[in-house]
Amino acid sequence: MDLCCPTLVGLFRIGLAKRLRDSSLFFLPDYFTAAACFVDFQSKLTALSLSPNLTSLCLGDPNGYIIQSFPCFGIQSKQDWISKLGVSTLIDSLCQSDLSDLTSCDACFQAASKVQAQLVSLDGNTSHATNCLSLSLLYAAGVANKFGPESKLDAACLFWMSFLPPWPSKRKNHIALVYSLIGAALTVVLLACFFSFRCWWDKYKRKRRVQVQSIDVKEEIDATELNLKLGAIWLDSEKLQRATDDFSAKNIVGQGSFSLVYKGTLSDGTLVAIKKIRESDFQGDTEFCKEVEISSNLRHQNLVPLIGCCVTDENSGKKKELGKQRYIVYAYMPNGSLQDHLFYDENRCGGSNRMPLSWPQRKSIILDIAQGIAYLHYGVKPAIYHGDIKATNILLDENMKAKITDFSLAKQITEGQSHITTRVGGTYGYIAPEYALYGKLTEKSDVYSFGMVVLEIMTGRKALISSSSESPDPFVISDWVQKHITLGRMHEVLDPYLASVSPKSIMERFVLVGLFCAHRRVAFRPNILDALKMLEGEIEVPPISNIPQPFSYSLLPNHSDL
């Protein structure tokens, strides 16, 4: 499944690029067209004696492939693209030729990233960044490249497709048959599909909704049984109310996409952080169950420990499997998040009173994070991919030891596999390109996010720089760092608070490791164990020349402009 699902996702994306080339329309027009295409696509896979549920397993929800799911400055067609960006963009000039070599491929990807930044700036909503990059890469494959999206040169570069070497000649006839059937499947994806599947898919959606709500747990659950199953303490909601002064706003210490975090004091004096999943949030049920299940089984010094959980009915307060009020209780970390210390000048909650992190503290925090990720990837089975490593999800205890928190987007992965999803989580600036674009979550996705955090710690600057005097478009810190290192200006990369600190060689090594971890191409990133060895000096860091340069230095600002 490790190769099968990414291949099917890539094939479907190739079909979408071909549709764009033929019809000038991005993605599919509506749910029922996408759903019907899924059915026909699966029928072709079934004819190849493949699993009858591959399409739903690998591609997910048909809604993930309709144009309404990809808002980006109102672009839905090639005509929209031209009217908003002009007849020629960087993509048209840098993605039109052979993309088989790494230099050309990276130049094309950099061009797509630059156009993405331009679109995000015009759109005004950074949450649409991934959508804009998806449109940019579809345009590169479906319009700009002269070989077309069905070319292996395009697919390997823009859709992260892998191709096996030629098989022995005695199997050529079989290969031809397989390729012809796959080609037929692609053709089916491009056809305008019938709407007669409406009733069937309505029934399917209702069935799925019921399955999600049940989550294979009894409607009511005994507290003792829950403790045994999850390894967590079941806490009474009234105690949590008392601990937080009835969830007073003054006790709010954090906020997530689906939650608020309160500081609380239990009756025995224990300080806790209480994560309250927001009411009436269907997404929250899934997030809650997943986070409790994963967190309750983790034991490591660099992970925030789970203390307990609570689910109550909205009206009666009766404990239920799923209710309107859901809480997860963690140990309280008195020194807040890493972001509070890195970007203290921008923090309104007492951040101005914080001292800048010292070099020993930064070094220790980076190693702590790496060790925590290594435990998730290699210390438990099945492995866990966090999916949202970022500065706000790194908390600091009383001794400034770093601990990873928030497992609401984490995935448990069978050995040797990756996870494919059409509902991508994570945070723009930290999220790996292959995860943002194709929903492919691997251990290297966490490594990418870790690399961005390392660069934030070493430079004192955010992973995503929204704009500067010379570049109004947002760009990632890794491009800025690479620019200065390549030009021999490593001293300008380091946080000014580290200017008088020695030895510089170790700090520079940490920057280089962060840069390699944050590489856009998966193959260039080390796994977290190798990254940890590089940080500790056990193995050499590859030379900077091995990292392809950013597209255009002239488009990146000088240090003084940030």
C-alpha cells in the first residue's frame, strides 16, 4: 500500500491535469461528478484484480477533488488564471521543458511556489496557500509543460510519481496490458460522469456518517473500563469547572483550530492544562477520540503527559462516548510554548518580560524535539507521525525542557507505509509540500516541520515570512537561510542574540541540519535519527552544494529587511 496509494493519487492528479489541458477547467465541477468518477475509476481497478475499496481508501472523499474545495482568488478555469495573472508567468517559462533532471524540476517547483505566493498575496487569505499551490502545479503540468501531464517527466517531478524499471521482455505483453488499462482508467476520470449515482452516494454518505458517530465504542461507558482501555483518569466535568473558575476567559492560555486551552488547578493542587474541544464541532469528535487514544499510550520525557479526559452530555452532564462537551487534561507546562520565547516582542501576554533564549537552551530544545519525534517514529509500534510539529506545539517545563504536544492530527502507521488523506491538517509554513499537495504523510513530513522549527530557533524568525520591503509576497525562512549561506553570509542567518556566542561551528551545523530537514524534496531529507546524529556531530552534514538553490535570489530580501 506504500506505493499503491501514492500512485493512485498521482494518477488521479494526472487525470485532473489532462482535464485542465483539454477543457481549461481546474478540478471537477461538483460532488456527484467526482463521486461517479470514483465509481468508474474503481471499476477499472477491480478489473485489474485489485482491492474493491482502493479508491475510497487512497483517494478519500470525492469532495476533496471538486473546485469548491480549492478556493484561491476565485480561480476555477484557465481563463480566470490568465485574467488574474496574465498570459505568461514564471511557471510558463520554467516548467515548459524536460523536468527529468533535478535542477529543472526544482526550478519549476520554485516557480510554482513563487506564483503560489503571488496568488496568496492577491487572495489575502493565507489559509488558501495549499489550494493555490495545487492550482499552480496543475497549471504547470496541464498547461505550461509542452510534454503534457501524461509524460513521465512531468509525473515524476510534479506529482511525486515513482516508476519501476523495465521488466524482462517476456513480460512486455503483460506490461502493455496493465498500462493500457491504467490509461483507460485515466480516460474515465476525464469523462463527464452521469448523475444517476446520486441516490447511491447519498446512502453511502449516510452510512459513513453513522459509522463515524459510533466509533466502535458503546454509547455509555463505565469510567473504570475507560481508565483500563485508555490508561487515563476519567475526570468529572464539575471538577474541571472548579479548576478553571467555570472556564473563565482569564485562564485561557492557548487556542487551537478546534479547541481552547485553559490553565486549571485541581483539588489536590495539581496544575493542569485543560483542552476544551469546541461545541457542536463534528470534526472535534474525531479529533478528541484520536488524541486521547494516541496520547494515553505514550510515555516519553519529551512528550507532554496526558492526565485525564472527560466527555459529558450538553444538558445532563452524563458521561457518554460522544457528547457536546469534550475535554483532554494534560500536565501544565509553566514556561509556555516555544513560540512565546522565540517571538516574545510580538507576544502581548507578558512576552516582553521574557529573556531571549540562550544558546545552551536553544541547543537543548532542538535535541529534545528531535528525541521526541524519534520516539514517535521508532520507539512505539505502530509508528506515529505527528503531522503538526510547530513552535506552538512545543511546550517548555519548569526546567526549559521541550515537550511535544497536540496529537489531534497524528496518524498511527503500519511499518513501511505512509498515510494518504484528502483532509490535510498542519500549519502553512511548517507543512511539507507532499503532505500539503497530495495528503501523503510520512516520517519525512515530520522531519520537514522539524527543520522549519530548527531554523526558527536558530534565526529567531518565523517559518513563514509574510512580506518585506523588497518582496510583498510571503516566503518560507528556508529559502532566505539558503540564500545567505550560499553567498557566504552565515553570520547574518543566526539570531543577533547569538552574535557574541561561541563556538560558531556548532551553531552553523545546527542551521545546516535544519536546512536539509526542510528540503522541499523528500529524498533529500534525512530521517529523524540521522538528523539527530548530525546535530550531535556523530555523522557529517552534507555540503551545502548538495541543496538546489532557491529559484531567484533577487526576489528574496536582505537580512535588514526582515
